[in-house]
Amino acid sequence: MAAALSCAFRCNHYQRKCKLVTPCCNKIYTCRLCHDEQESHTLNRKAVKEVVCMVCGERQDVRYNCYSCEVKFGKYYCLECNLFDDEDKGQFHCEGCGICRVGGGDNFFHCDVCNMCLSIGMLGNHKCVENRSHTDCPICMEDMHSSRSNLHIPKCGHLLHETCFQNMDKAGHKLCPICKDSFKV
């Protein structure tokens, strides 16, 4: 019964107990990613002002719990990003990035030059590239700053999705697509 109940409160991306009222098209979606998959535009996560409780159906201003039935919308919630999730992914909000990240705040630091969160193991041990993640992946052309995929930083300091890097490596491409530096250390 509990498993069936939890399946009712999820989408392909998150397990939660509220849906977002999207101000851009005034539709209701379980999350911004569901919205972006269905619409021809992207949802500004911070523009959301209303949610609908998935337990009682009450439409209300964004908050961490329902004002009608008092259910908590997610074990993790960020009222700045309007992110609610019942699954522990080590979520944390990075003020520098301006968005929520996963993997545990203690495992990352925000580099002000790169303007992104990096693994704590790279602290003082990486090549800074200004606004490193505020570009699209040079392989798949998808956004990297808000990407939910792992990122790869070759020795040249440019950035690409880990899966794109692996696919390039398998195909025999050993040079950075931006600067043509070798990926080999």
C-alpha cells in the first residue's frame, strides 16, 4: 500500500506531494522538467507562485506544507527554487549558483571565478575558467549550469557532460572540441 501511495506522488523526476502552477502558461505540472518536456519554452523555477496539493487538491501560494491538510510537500524543499522532493539526493541550495544542487553541500564548494559548484577535491586544484558552466555543452548543445547530469572537466578547463565525454572517448575523439587540447593527462 505504501509503495502504491508513493508512486501516486511522483513524476519521472521527483517524488513530491505538490504540483506547480506554471505562470508562463497557467498549467499545472508535477515539476519544471515535466513542463519543459511538454511545452515549447522553459519554466523559470523562481517565477512559480502557486502549488496544488496532491493529497487534498488545494491550490495555494508556494509554501513547504499544505495550509489545508498540512501535509509536507517534500522532505527537502527550497522555497527560492520551488523545489520539493521526498527522495534524499543530498540536495542543497547554492547561493553562488542561485539554484539547488545534489550530492551534499559538504562535498562541493562554489568557485566564484568559475561561477559554479565543484567537487571539494578540486579546491585549490583546478584551472579556473570564468563562468565555466554558463555555456552549452559543445557536444550536445544542452545547458550545463542547471544540468542534472554529471559534468567532466578536462585538463584544459573546458566543460562538457560526462556522458558526452565518454561517447567522444569511445568514438576515438581525444581532443577538446573547444580548444583542441588533448584529453590525455
